[in-house]
Amino acid sequence: MITTHSIWANMEVTQPLKTGWLTPISSKRIRSQYVEMDPGGETGAHVTHHREELVILLEGKAIIEEEGKSIDLEAPASVYIAAGKEHNIKNPGPSPLRYVYVVALHIDNPPPAHKH
């Protein structure tokens, strides 16, 4: 189990997380979440309509697939995913992949829940 601490003011109290929301409670334009993915796991291909995404690898290795292309990354690293692009995050193992993603919300038309 990982314990996370707020890096923003006005955030809910520190809590133990396996996967959980890290969004500042006062934010209307961003959403973020800590994710811990087991070896062999993946998010599944999905599209973040109307919002950009930043994935920040904290620990482990990842394969990031976007629009038919893939890159191998190892923490610490980050990758930008443009709005409307189909993408998938995979953990090739052998250890857990830990990352935070941050999405910029479209303020006039809030998108559905993110799939990570």
C-alpha cells in the first residue's frame, strides 16, 4: 500500500491508496489520480475527449500506446497525450507500475469519468 500526501493546498487529508483521486477539491479545470498497476495490467484503449492528459511515471516501466504507435518508458518519466487521441497504458512488468495522471477538463462540457 502506498501513502500519498497532498501536493496542493485545499486537498482532502492524506490517505493510503492503491488507486485513488488526488484532485484538489477547489479545482474545476483539472482532475488527477494515482494509479498502481500490477505487472501485465493495462488501462485498455480509450479516448479522453475534450481534454489533454499528462501521465507522470513514479515507479516501474510502461508501454504507452497512442494512435497505433508505442513507446517504452521507465520512471521517472512523463508523457503528454493530446485531447481526442486513443491511448493505452500497459505494465510490461516485472514490478508494479505507479503513476499519476492529470487531465485538463473542458469547463463547458464536463467529460465522463476517466478509465485509468
